[in-house]
Amino acid sequence: MGELELRVALRGQRSVAAHQYHRGALRVLRPHYLDDSGQVCYVVVNPGGAYLGADLFVLDVEVGDGADLLLTTQSATKVYRTPGSFAEQRMSLRLGEGARLELVPDQLIAYREASYRQRTSVTVRPSSSLVMAEVVTPGWSPDGAAFRYEEVRLRNAIHVETDEGSLLLALDNLLIRPPMGDVTGLGFMEGFSHLGSLIVVDARVGQALADELHHLTSGRDALTGISLTRTVEGTTGLVLRSLSNSTGELNLLLGACTALLRKQWYGQEPLDLRKH
């Protein structure tokens, strides 16, 4: 069991932690700033090193009005064998007016006989900006096969908070369950073993951005598709999915996409987290 609460607020020209709490196998490292934009970077740490059967990790993150948070992990999320019950992560993200969140964890690695469920609930305001990246990688197995885990389920529910109430912008549900059938073929993994996702919610999202990202991702050793959500109170979502046989290739692809957004929207350089 691990619990983490983090509230970030704008103080002067910088974003800082207004509230921080952790219990069990979750915590964050001391904050740091990658540039002079005022964006604060926190790194989530799991001292246990991996997720096991019946583990539950709960994260509650709030980015206050005008605040700017970059949230990442210290290393890959590793899910080992989970006999008897699945490992689960529940994350709640709330963004205030003019708030910005970049969520860029290291890859999720599901090993042989692993079952993992991740539920992320996001609430934004029409003026919020959200970028979420995710890479799912099959872990090592004795026979060298890629899909030896039992299940990976990733569910993202994104709502826009308006004066009239909370309206659903997107419900993104990904389920990979290899024992139930061949997931490698057409219409699913298309012969690839690794999957990358990028979700962007911002008033500046539209067809022009989708076209630009499509051009940026073409020509790489990956198969990529992009979809737009409906528009709620002037804000729109974009979902990018990319298939590849390499974690490194997906990290480069998603990194190029986030770099474009950082440069165009905020004048920031590409992320350089220097973890290794």
C-alpha cells in the first residue's frame, strides 16, 4: 500500500508545494526547477522497487490556479507476478484555472504472469493545460516471448469543470489481455510489442496541431495514429497512440511531441530529466 498527496500552488513567480503527504511505499524527492519558467518538478519514488499482487497505490495531485507542475518517476514501474490478485494504481488529478500539468513517467513494464490496473481521473478547467505520456513495455520472460503478462488495463477519465457542472471530455480505456486471444495481429498490436500514448488537453488543441504531430511522427520506426475529442467550453483533447518494438523509439517519439508543445506554447527547451 502506498499513498501520496501533493498540492502545488503559485507563489510569486514560482510554483511550490502547498501540501505534501505520503504513507507507505510512495513518496516524492525534493523539488527542483529545470529552467527559469517557475515550473516545479517532482519525482515520485517507490522504495519497494516494484508492484506485486494485491498492491494498491493511491495518488492525489492538485495543481492550483496558475501553477505549473512537471511530475515524473524515478524509474520504470515494474509489475511482477501477481498470483491471486492484480496490482492497482489509482490517480486523481485536478487542475485549476490556468494551471498546467506535464505527467511524464518512465515506462510501465509488465512481466510474466503480471496483472495490472491503472485508473486515472482528471478534472480540468477550460483554461487548464494537460500533457500525459505513457509507454507500456513487455518484461523479460524465460522463453523470450513478448506477451507473457496476464493483463494491463489503463483507464483515463477526463472531465472539464464548468459553471454548469462537470462534463465528460474523454474516456480512454486500454485493455491488453494476452491469455484471451492473440493480441499481436491486425487491429490490435499490428505485429508490435510496445505501446506509447500521449494525451493533450488544452484550448490550443485542434486539427492544425494534430496535423503537425502527425507530420512530426511520420517516418519513424513506429505506427502512429491521432484522434481529437469533442470540444467542451473551448477546450479540446488529443489522443496519440504509437506502436513500436522499442521503448527507446517510443520515448524519442513522445519526447519530440512534448518538445514541440513546450517550445511553441511556453518557449521551453525539451525535457532533460537526467535520471541516469
